[in-house]
Amino acid sequence: MADLDRIERERMLAQLRELGGLAAGPPPASASAEPGPAPKLTPREQRRLTAHVERVAAFKAEHGRLPSAAPTAPTGERTLGAWVWRQRRAREGSALHPHAEELLERALGLHWHLSPRKAQALDERGRE
């Protein structure tokens, strides 16, 4: 029983690190092969996630593209771009919270998880 509590605690810590933009360690060992439902976000996590998504959506609305994390990008854009990049990596590793993915898709479109260049190319093809 204590082993299951430890595993759940490790999962929650890994998720908090990911949402906070910290590097996630190796995934915790699971007691069963099937993952359980994703833990709910705390109100603070929800506020932070919503604020980040709103900032990225505002950037996209203003510039017509997702922010870049390139070293040549302005600092504010680079910060937003790095956050989106971390969300992409979390999605690829199946570590992105389902609610976060849903918010990002609703705010940024279906191609948010692609690089800015690839997403823009797909968006332009859809307009033709």
C-alpha cells in the first residue's frame, strides 16, 4: 500500500515539474501496465496554465504565428516559445496533462504541437 502512495506521489511530482517547465526525471515505475486517470490540476496549476496559454494565443493573434524559441528571437517571444517547446516535448513523451493539451488545441489550433515553421506551412495550405 505504501508503495502505491509513493508511486502516485512520484507521478504528481513529475507532472508538477513538467507544468512548471522543469526537466522531468525518468517516469515512475508503475504498479500496473494501465495508467490511471490523470490527476486533477490544482487551482494554482490551472491559473498558471491558463495564463501561459492566453499569452501564447495573444502572441499568435498579433503575429499570425507561434512564438519562436530561437536564440535570435526577442526575449519575451523566446520565453513563450520555450514554454510551447516544453509542452511539445511533454506531449511527445505522453507527459502532458490532457487538460493542458485540450486548452492548447482550442487556443492555438490543431497544429500547435508542431514546430512553428511546420505549423505555419500547414495553416497556409489549409487557407488555399
